[in-house]
Amino acid sequence: MRLPDKSRVSIYAFLLAFTALFLFAAQPAGAFTEVSATAAFNAVSAGNGVIIDVRTVEEHNGCNAAWQGAGCPTAEAANRGAPAWQDPDTGVWMQAPVIPWWIDTIGSFTSPQDPTEFRASFQALLDAGYITKSSPVYLICRSGGRSRAAAGWIETNMGFTNVYNIDGDGTGPNDGGMLEWTASGLPVPWDSSINRGWKPPQIFSITPVDGATETASTITFTYGILEPTWGYLSYGDIVRISLYMDGAEVAATTTDPTNGALWTTGSFTVDVPAGSHVWDIRAEAAVLTPGAPNIYGFNRLADELGPGGRTLTVNTATLEPNILVEPAAKDFGNVVVGESSAPQTFVVTNTGSADLTIGSVTISGDFAITADTCSGALVQPSNTCTVSAAFVPTAAGTASGTLSIPSDDPDTPVFDVALSGTGTTTTVLEPNISVTPTTLAFGNVVVGTTSAPQTVTISNTGTADLTVTNVVLTGDTDFDVASTTCTVPVLAPGASCSADVVFTPSSLGGKTALVTIYSDDPDTPSLEVTLTGTGVAAEPDITVTPTSVDFGSVTVGDSDSRTVTVKNDGTADLVITSVSTPADPFSVTDDGCSGQTLAPADSCTVTVDFAPTSAGTFSDSIVISSDDPDESTVTVSLSGEGAEVSANQPPTKPELLYPENGATDIPRDNVPLVWKKSTDPDGDAITYVVKYCEDAALTQNCRTDTVSDGATASAKTSDRPMYAGLGAGLLLFGVVLAGSARRRKLALLVGMMILTAMFLVSCGDDVTTDNTTGTIISGLDSRTTYFWQVTASDGQSQTSSDVWSFTTETGGKRRGRH
């Protein structure tokens, strides 16, 4: 019988779905993480990873997969096009590249249809620097099945360690992938005018790497083009490849370099001016519409794919050191022959753009080095070292010498400092001025505010009074002396005074001034102090701590909260515009920042909660937006693990001790049942139920007793045996007194045995020790076999011992039980 067309279609659809479900169930589990489409979109939109599509190229372009029959567009609208997101640094829209798991047929979930090509495609992206094996890689397919298999495969076979599968609840096969992406309203490029999705060439910038600094102006830029195997569609020809620099095209080719290879590389070599630049390589393609004669040209550029713009700095200036020594000459004045002057310090500064290497410092004449931090030193740009020297005249008269400081400065390989002094036979009294420091740098100060004061110290290191005759401030008037101790113009030998200088810029920009100090020092009648500072505008500066929150492991059903602090470290009010809402299981439970205005040094807090409802690893982020001109958004990454609720663990099995299994001639009364205590892994209290019956199945004539952990059961030895023993003893004692000597001896022996036995029985009702516990039972029938078992319970679960038996002694059968 021939089925109607609709019935056949339904059966085929059922068989296809059944096959897919079977294959899905057979796929291996991996260490990758299941995430929702929204979480993946938020992560890549914050710059944390990329998305890679493992569907067929046809599905990626909105057409049927080959096994569904050629046709565009696919009837399944939710599976048209590819995921897209916006690069947070450049604002450029990016689209997921496609690396097919299956190409033109339904394959397995254990290996891609073409493992060699699949591996080579991922390796090409690794080589291009688009991804690394440790960077976040989010995989997507139609519903989550193929991407789950691919995630496990690249972890196992290629060593990727940070892989995510886009499937909201991690179960598949019909609720993740593009179905979830589309249902969540996330961006999907789709051009309905040609009844298919568009796909620009998959072109990737390779070198120079992002953030590179080049010292030559002629630079080669390389790129790679990825073309995975197609099914029944034809790849559109590339009509133009362009190098863009700072938003403008600087080089281009209209030659299609691809020749059917999976990965094609190319390059541009251009001259780049000095400075900082942003560059990327783009491509345009003409795409053939299946079933139509027209060629459609798309001005869709590859900056919608890949890492967006890369930064590049070109510095063609020669980097070299430059030595500066201050002072460049020094007169030590009059010093008595045979004595030493006060040491004078020479500051060596590297004013160049490369490290300065200093050799061994030498000195000549009647001069001696007293301290040296320069010889053999490596002085970085703008850094300093010092050399101190003294004048030690050996004869009267004028003396001269040289302090020589060698270095790798190409212009001044040896810096010579001229030294002079006069040796005298008698002490000459004269002043000597010393001013420290000789430069005050105030840095950036907000216009209209006053800097912290910096101190200049004037000292008299001579042997006579020093008179400061005048202090003159020239240059910008934004510098001022706030306070001074130099109120008396005369400084005695060894005395000093100081002045505090402040900077209050009245306008934007750099400011300089010069303080000149005049005195009666015969060798140095004037000294200068250089003042510098820059007036800047007040602006806020956001600081967020921490920028990464790891909640660790939280049991499903529980929650944990962490606090994120936002502080204004700037000089103007900071306006916090918003704090974004993360995806479940993360949430912002207390937002004390959104809409707040923080004065300088003020702060606010945001409380973030992690409350997993299922087991697994979760990650997301919150974005804090403000009017900070340099950092308008700050992303705080969130991560945590939902741990399964731990199940209750039952007590260990009780171990029976007495009576031994199969024991006979057991008394009918005061029988101790003893067992080894159980332990509970969770530390729960244990209760024991003892059951003894007359059949091995524990169903006939059964009695029970309950014992708490460490306590004796309610069954006690009766007091009557004790009294009976005492009565028997007294009776026998009377017999002994009344009978013959032989009878008295025999009766006395029997009486003592009875008394001893009764005493032991009467004192034996506690059968509990540190490791054992038990109960005492009575009222048993004679010549009867009893079966007994102990069950340990912690209130939630229980464990039973083996079943043991014992047989009572011969005696009259009891009529009742108790």
C-alpha cells in the first residue's frame, strides 16, 4: 500500500528526529560549560571571547542543510543566519565564523565529518591569533547537539581549556543553539531581499599583533581567509580586499587570492607615519543567489568579523640615552692644606629615550670621591644616580681636577666635570650656600586648586655667616611661597632655613617659573630653583573593586552574596548612570550606585547574588556605566559553580557480637544481646531497633526493643534473682549449722556458688561500652531457636545487620510472654 505524501513526510521526519535523538544521546560528555545564549552574547559583547558556528555553511547562510534538500531560505526561520555582536572597543559589529561539524550529511556525535579540515580550521584561527586555547570559545549550532559534540572534541583532541556550549539548560536537542539565540531576540544578520543570509569572506588580521610598536615606517600587514567546505552552495568571489588605517583605505587589491584552499594568506606592505594608529583588513564579496541568475554585490566588510581594529604605534625616532650632570663645574673654595672640604653632590640624569649604562667614575687632582651610586649603574630614562666628592688640598695655592663619568651616551661618551679649589695654610672664614632641591615638579593640578606644598631648604655649609641678599621669583605667577622660616637674612655656619612653595594654576596648560636666590657666597653668588607644573581640568575617575567576582562552589538551592565597590578617585563629581542586570543565576540584589553622583573620594556599593538552581559552572558579568571620560564602562566578570545537594549517607552496618551465631544453652532470662556500634558519615544521631523472632524471615512471634546510641535498652535484670540467691544462701547456711561436718562442707560449697552466680547476674544489666552497645531480654521459651537482627537508623536512612540465631536451654515451657 502506498502511503499518502503527507504520511510519508511525517514518517521520514519522525525517523530523522529519532536518529538525531539517538545520536545526540550517544555523544560523549566533556569538561566544557553549558551556557545560555544570553550569557554568551553578554560575554562576547564585553570582549570576553568569541562565538564559532559549527553548523553547515548552508544553515549559516539561511538555507536548508544538504540532507534536508537544497533550498533557500530554510523553512525554519529560527535557524537562519549567524550570531552577531558588537565589539566593545571599536563599536564594530562582528559575526561568528563557521567551521562545519557536518558538511553535507548527518554524521556522528563523536567525530566531525572531516576531522582533518575541522582541526585545520581551528588551527588556522589559532595561528591568526583570533583565538587561543585558553581564551573563551563559545560554540553554537542549530539546537546544541553538534556544538556540544564539537566542544568535547576540541577539548580532547586539541587541548582547548575554556570552551562553552550554547544551550540554555544543557539538555538539548531542541532548545539550545540558534533556536534559543533567535527566541531570545539576539542579533542575527539576515537579508530577506535575496531570500538567504549573507556571508562576507572570513578574513582575519594576523600581523602586526594588537598593540605592537614598530620602529620602521615600512610595515607589512598580513591576513588570512578561511573557506570551509561547502555543500551545494557556491562560495561568492572576493571582489576587493582592503587595508584600512584610522578609518581610511590605504591599500587594496581586486584580485581574489583564494584558490579553493581551506586557508589562504596575503599581505600589504605600506609606509605608515609615526604615531598611534588603528588598522584592520576588510573584504567584499559577490554572492550568487541559488536558483537566480543575478550576482549580488555586498558592501559587507570583514570588520564585522574577527577582532575588530588593532592598535599600532610607529616610532621612527632613534632611541638613545643622553647624560646630564649637575652641577657641570664646582669650586670648593678655600680649604686648609691637609684638611677636607664638605662633600659636594653631583646628580647624573638620563634625559634620553633609552637606558644609560655608566662605566667606572674617576677623579683627578686633590679631589676624592666620597660616595658613588653611578659606577656600573643602568639608569633608565628620567632616572638619576649621584656621585659625591671632596677637596683635600696637599699644598697651598689654586688646585684643579676633573670628575670623569663615562657612559654609552653616543654624543658624550665621557662627561667631565671641572673641579677647582684653593689650598690655604690658615683657615679662611667664608660662607658657602647650599640649596636643595634645585627643581620642584608639581605635576598635574586641577585649575583653581592649590597643590600640596614642596619645600626648598637653604643651608650655610661654610665657616662664616651667610647673608641672603635677595630672592626673586620670575615666570608664571601661579607659583607662590606659602610659608618660610627664612625670616632672618643671615645664616650662621651650619644653620639652615626653608620655604614651602605651592602651585595654584589659573588656567589649563604647562607652567614654569624660576626662583633665584642671591647671597654673599663668594663662589656661588646666586642659585636657581626651577618650578614646573601643569593646570588640568577637573574630571571624575572611576575605580571598581573587585573587577572579577568568583563565588566558588555554592550548593544548589543556596545563595551567596558579594559586594562590588565603586569609588570616585577623580577631582570632579562622578555620575553613575546604570548597573546592568546579569543573567540567572546571578542577580543584583542591592544597587546603591545607579543614578548616584559621587563626590571626589566618595564611594557606593553593588551587591551581587549567586543562587544556582542547577548544578554546573556559570559565568556572566555586570557593566557599570558612568561619565568617566576615559573609562565610561567597567565590566565586572562573575563566575560560580552550582554544586549538587549532598545526599544523606546511611549509618554503617551494625556488627553482631553476642550471643554468637548458632549458640546453644542460652538462658531464658537476662540474655544480653550485644553488637558493635554503627557510625554515621554525616554525624547524625543513631537509634537501634532490635528484633528477635522464632523464624529466619523474622515474621513469627516477633518482639522488638529500641536502643539509643550509647544507652542501654529498657530491659533490666530483675531484682528477684538477687533476693533468691540471698535466700538460698541463708537456707544453706542453716543446713550447714544443723548437719554433719561432711554435709556442712558440701552445702557451704554449693551455697557459695549460688550466691556468686546470683550476684553476677544481678549486676550485669549494663552491656554498653565505648564501642559496643546492646540490650537485655527475658521471658524466652526453653528449647527454642530465636533469630535476631539489629537495624541502625539516623532518622533518614537505615542499615540492618546480618540475622543471627541462638537456642535456649532445656527447661519448662513458659505459658506467657512479656
